[in-house]
Amino acid sequence: MPELPEVETIKRVIEPQIQGLIIDQVNVKRPEVVAYPSSDEFCGRLAGQTVSHMARRGKFLIIQLNSGDRIILHLRMTGCLLLTPADYPEEKHTHIIFKLSTGKELRFSDMRRFGRFWLLAKDEADPYSGVEKLGIEPLRSELTAEYLCTRLGKRKKAIKECLLDQSVVAGIGNIYSDEILFTAGIYPARPAGSLNREEWKRLASIIPERISYFIETNAITPEEYLETKGQDYRNTPFLQVYGQAGKPCPKCGQALCRMVIGGRSSVYCSACQP
């Protein structure tokens, strides 16, 4: 699943290319992909609207329109957003096509069809998408040791599971929780309530540092993004532990270990994260 760095990359690639463009027509091939409102209303209300800008909230993308309406999108496991020429070969699992005033098309494809769209009117409350339930952004100054300790310091759950809780910190998933905990030297299965103040301070510093780092390593041009169909996440060579079980730890050389925590795979170093 794309996590915050990947979703931020998509925003940075797509936003400059669609700002100020008019949505001439919307074609929904899989109505279930539009969670709210109905797919017919979704298409009807968007026709003729102008794109103001894009935003990101956690793992969600938001396309803000000049009218004040907003399109909210979650890619889930396999969703992909591409801006293509009209004659560009269509991906097999393309479910929504936004035809734009330049003749280009903004296409959403999703092999597993878990991704979802919501269209909210100006000032309309959002009890639908889950955006309103998200916690703090990892790059905000409000992410402090005090905040983390207050929200997580009494929990018995593993710290790895707690970092995946989107209502506490938005955008961290399985990949970057492993990377954050490795850099912090914290064993992923430790109960969150067992962390001391210095460890909370370490996490509060490392979370934004790691997320920022992977946003930058994932940078890609619009041309490269289209050529690789949005699937070239360039941070992969920079991952220190995620997906590296059995390989030498980049710090001490000991073989990295794998365990399952809360149903999710977790890779760590038993020496560096005792």
C-alpha cells in the first residue's frame, strides 16, 4: 500500500499538471469505486468544474475545486493515478477517467478495486471518508514527545502497532514503521507503555526525519512517473530493514529478523533493537 511518502510523490507530480484545468467529463467504469455520492451524481457534479489545487492528508489525496467542492481519494492497496495523453494505452484495471480541458486524461486504475473516491460539496461535513478521524501529520511541529506519550504511553499494544494507528499519526504504514523503529533502536514488539521519556523524544525526532528523507529519495519527474506508470517508488534502495529479513543489518552486520505483529510483517535487528 502506498504510504505517506508515495502519496506525497503522486501529489507533487500530478498537482502542477492539473491546476487550473477544467474537468470536461468523468467516465466511471466501476461504480463501486465511488463511495459517495452515487457514481451518476459524481460524474454530473464534476463536469465543468475547475481544479484549484491538490492536497494530501495522511494517505489520502484531495483534489480541491474552485467551487469549494473537493474530491477525496484513497489508493488503498493497488490504486494508481496517472495523467496521460488521450491516446495513451489504457491500463487494464482503469476504473475512472477524468477528461480534462487540455485533452489529457486523469486516470485511476486499481487491480484489487479497494481504492475509493468521495465527492464533498463546499462546507459539507465528511462522515464518509475517514479523513476527519486522522491524527497529526508526521511533519507538523505538534508531533512532540509529549503528544506521543499522551496518546500512546499507557497502551499495552506493541509500539509497531501503535505507529500504524492513523488516529494518532497519519500516513505511517508497515514500511516506514519498520524504518522508524530501526533508526530509533526500539524493538517493534515492545509494549508502547514501556517506552521511557528519552525513547519518546527519540521517536518524535526520528518520525519526521525519516518521512522527510523518504519523500526526497522518492522524487521523480512527471515523465519518469508516466513512463513507469506510477509504480517506480525510488526509496526502495534506501530502505534499511523493511523487506530485508535475513540480510546483514546495515549497522552491525547481524542477520535481520522477521516477526509478525498484529498480523503485519515486521523486520528488525535483534542486536540494534534489543
